[in-house]
Amino acid sequence: GRGWNGKNFAWRGELVRKDGKITVGVCARDKKAQSKHMSSILTRFDHKRFEIVFFGDNCILNEHVENWPICDVLIAFYSIGFPLEKAEEYVLLRKPYSVNNLKMQRDIQDRRKIYSILKANKISVPKHIFVSRDS
């Protein structure tokens, strides 16, 4: 599949662009995509080797995933109002190398799952109780 070989950023698989640049799609709400933290992450990419494409609010909220930009690598960040289901659908459709785990972004929205994941990895958690209002 797609991805780096772990040593020198050599790409495995066919690239979207024909000039050899790796297309990195930033799939996040505009506020998050344009934040100081995101800028800090993106400035680390060598722009001779990578092209950064922002999907933007209009695209992710209003367009069908078939019309979203095609990318080799996807960086997707959940925030309030982010269509996580559409992002997951996009990954299934286009199969980019996904930098972050979209399923895990769903899991971390539920404190019970977070504590369960921490405990399963032998990470101590404070004393707590849960009130379940699921049913």
C-alpha cells in the first residue's frame, strides 16, 4: 500500500501528481486548519517534495466525498461540526495514507472509551465513575 518506507520518505505506490510531489490533504474545519498549531506542523514539510491542499469548510461540509481533492496523504482532525463519517467514507474511497486514525478520533470523544484504552495499556487513571445515559 501507500506510505513511507520508514527510512527516507521514499514513496511506495502511485502518486496523485506526475511531478513526484506528494500531495498532503488537510481535512479539518477552517478554524483548526488555519490555527497556529497547524501552521507549525505544516511548515515542517519540504515544499519541494510535498504539496499541501486544504479541503476547507465549504468542501467538507457541502461537497460529496467524490468531489473532495484527491491526495496521497491525509491529515484529518475532528472538531465540533466536523463530518467524521464523511472523512471515513473518503478514506475508504480514495485510500490515502492516513496520518491519524479516524476511528480513534471517534473513540476519544467518549470518556469511557478513553479510560478503557488507558487501562488496557496499563496507564493509571484517577478514581472515577460514569453515568451512562446511552439508553
